[in-house]
Amino acid sequence: MTETVARLHIRLADTEPAIWRRIDVPVDASLKMVHDSIQAAMGWLDYHLWHFEAGDRRYGVPDPEWPDDRLHAARTTKLKTLIDRGITTFDYTYDMGDDWHHIITIEDIRTGDANVKYPRYVDGERRAPPEDCGGTPGFETFLDAIANPKHPEHAEVVEWHHGCYGHAFDPETINEREVQWYIAQIAKRRAAGKASYAKRQSA
């Protein structure tokens, strides 16, 4: 069965050269699934709070202990809702401390491939920053330190990153096999959920 998919271009703001990814997401996916897909594509670890901003509305995870009438539930809002409102560009912010701001552009909407499970990773460039590195200023310091063995913080940041991630940080490369695997897990869960729903409906 074919479905309609949106091609999303995700650019991490305030980075040069640009850090970006491109993914295909079903238009009937919830914004929570879009969040999950962005996390997987960028290599974030989903440790922190997040929200989308589209037009004059915000979408995230409402906290019953801190009611916010301006924050709509991402889990119950579909990407198609934004498309139907004429939204072509919207924002995604992850980690309100480091404040990683992503610009999401809807590049295309088309009929998907019946043989593909969505969402799926398409392409991208450059590795995203490590978690908790201090936002854009901290990331710039981090890059300077790892690139220069004579930098006073070189040994410290290399040890810190290896301790957190188990490997060296290469700003030029994306572990595309890992990204594809994580997004494929989201697609498998979605396919299983749709199959389970269809089975219940036909019972």
C-alpha cells in the first residue's frame, strides 16, 4: 500500500559548514514521530526537553504539573496538520540548556514507494555536536580542542567524548549505517502498529 510522504530537510542553525540531514516521513506521522526521526537522524540521544514551533503554535510534551495552554501535544498532532495550514518551514528546538535550534523545511510531498517502510534516512553532511557540550559556543571550543593536540583542553575533551560515546569525534563524517538502523527501528514499530490496528479493525 502506498502512502504520501514529505521530504524534510533538517539544518542545525548557527553552524558553518552546515550540519544537515534529509529524511522522508509519512504525512500522517505524529510530530512525536517526527521528533524521534530527527533524534535518530542527527544522532541525538533524546536526553532533554524539546518542542516544535510552527507559525504561532508550539508542539511538545505537555507537563500536567506545569500546564501551558500554548503548548499542543506533539503525540496527537500529525505532520499533515502543519501541511494543511500551509506551513513549509518550521523550527525544532532540542535541549533548552544548549538550545540546539533546527530549521525544518518541507522540500517535497509525493507518493511514497510501496516497498519502503517510512520514515527513512536519505542523506546528510557532517556529524552533529555531542550532547551537553555547551551549545554553539561550547561546540566551537570543543572542535578547536579536538583538532589541536596542543590545545590546553585537548586531552580532556578527547577523554570526555570517548568516555561518553566510545569512539573519537570526526566532525566530517556521519555514521550513516547507525542512522539508518535507528530510523529503520522507528519504521518497523510504525509498520507493526499499523498492522495491529488493521487486524483489530477487521476482527
